[in-house]
Amino acid sequence: MKNSLAGAFVFSLTVSLLAMSRAPLAAQIQTEVPAVVPSAKPITVDHIQIHGTALEGNLEGDAVDRDAFVFLPPSYQKEKHRRYPVVYALHGYSIGAEQWTHEIHVPQTIEGAFAQGAREMIVVLPDSKTIHNGSMYSSSVTTGDFENYIAHDVVAYIDAHYRTIPERSSRGLVGHSMGGYGATRIGMKHSDVFGSLYIMSPCCLAPRPPGPPNPELEKTLEAVKTPEDSAKLPFFARAQIASAAAWSPDPKNPPLYLDLPTKNGAPQLDVLAKWAANAPLDFIDQYIGNLRQYRAISIDVGDQDGLRADTTRLHEALDKYGIANGFEVYHGTHTSAVADRFQNHVLPFFSKNLCAAKDCR
């Protein structure tokens, strides 16, 4: 009974991960792209690398110097003394920052938002892809501390190298899918850094109820010994390895330095507890004070998205505590409207809620 339950837990939690991305190329094809706005002015794109002090010494050898894309508004090169609010946008599982630029169709959607009246801001897309395809934006000796890489290393670099307004009230955080999980997790824990929060179709908010056991999956995962083995896995299984690296790291268990929820067919209840402890709906009650500090919070999800139920639960949890939040269930799948949402909902939201003056509170 315990073996079946553990296998079911692993299987069912991965359903959340699987909903994040069926296939990266398909996600791009299925995304509705807004029409080009004829009056849009071009923006500047900087492709840079940001050193991750928080990632140093990670056991799986993930890169410490990581790509990031910085989108500078049309006036940035002309108005040399002007400072700008900043939006940090987090990508999903199985893609990196570069593919995220294609999926949300930037710079076109940023230019379109500005042309339609959104206040100018800097938009930053940091990369958090790992050897197992995703960091979960979590803190782990195995992957490195991606939570603090985003909240501290990336923010500090951007403030030091660009004309930002270096205050929490002028910083926004948004993410989609795994990035939505990251925005939820980082947003709860780092309200001292960010002032407004937009959560798009977040994955992994809660441990799933038991589903059918999957002994073949358990056997496949236990056979992985190297990153090369992981690279050969299908999406479903590889997402399990990434989750274990993020949520159940084990510095005494080479070569992958992680613990799986099952071992030799037996459930590892301590590992299952660690995974559950990383579910935002399970730890949200600890961060209500932080969440109350946000100037604005918005959440959205497609009506055909497998993550709709848990996303609704996040909205309801905020409502229970009287924390104001926008919530929209729009017509679409997990990926079908992400570019449109970014241009026509996300950036206007931050335009309205981020402070554009240094003395703004």
C-alpha cells in the first residue's frame, strides 16, 4: 500500500509539471501573437551574462554565469538622466531565457504595450534552466540557490548597470508556469525586493492527491546515474529529476546529489515531506504579512489549463486573508495566450502599479 501511494504521489505531482509544456516548439506555435502596433517605437535589447554568487558551488555543475535579456524602452538612449521601473519575467520549465523571448514574442509585445499607453519600463528575462531543464526557482545545494539568484544577484546587477529606480515599489515580478511557481515562491519570501506581483498559470502549487501507481516510471528514475542519462529521459520523467534536485537535494548521494521519493520500490516518506514543504499553498500561511506589503497582485490562468484548479485555490487563499488580488480565468490553454497576455495584461498591470518616480511610495 505504501509503495503504491508513493508512486501515485510522484506520478500525480508530475501532472502539474507536465501541464507546463507539452513541447517547447508546440508552445510557440500555439501562442496567440498580438498584431503589430503600427505606431510602436523600437526598443533596445541587451543580451548579457549575470554572475550568480548564490549559485556558486552547486553540486550538479550548473552554470554560474547565466544569460539574461534586458529590454530598454524607446526613451532610454535619449533621456540620459531618466530612471525606470523594472519588471523581472521568469520563464517556464524545459526552456531558457532565449526561448522565453520567442514564446512571449518580445520585443514586439513590449513595443506594442508601450505604443498602446503602458508607461515605459525596463524588462529583464533571466535564465534559470539547469542540466535537468529547470531550477524550480528554489534553494538547493544541488542546483544552487536560484531563489536568491533572482531576488538578489540579478536585481543587484541590473540596479548597478542600468538606470533603474532601485526601490521595491518600482520592481515587479512575473512568471509563467514554472516561472509562475517562481513568482509565487519568491514573491512570498522577498516582498522586501518587489512591490507588485503577477502570477501566470503557476505550476506545482500543491502536492497532488494520489493517482494510479507507476512502477515503470519509478524504475526509470532509479536507473538514472548521470546528467547524460537524464538528458535522454522524456519530459515527464525528467521533470521528476529536476524536482528532486530542487526540493530533495542530498550532498551525500553522488552522482546526481538528490533523493527520489521512492527507492528500490519503497516510499521515502522524508523525501515526500520535503516536496510537500515546497508547495506554496502549504506554506502561504507563513508569509501573509509579506503578501500584505504588495501594492498589487494579479493572477491568471486559462479555462482549459490543467493548472486552473490550484491557481484558483491560490486566489481563494489570498481572498481568505483579505489580500486584494486580481484573478482572471481567460479562454485558452496553458500556452495559447501567453504572448497576448504579456502585452495586453501583464505590462499594463505593471504600468499602473509600479512607481515611476524615485520618491514614489
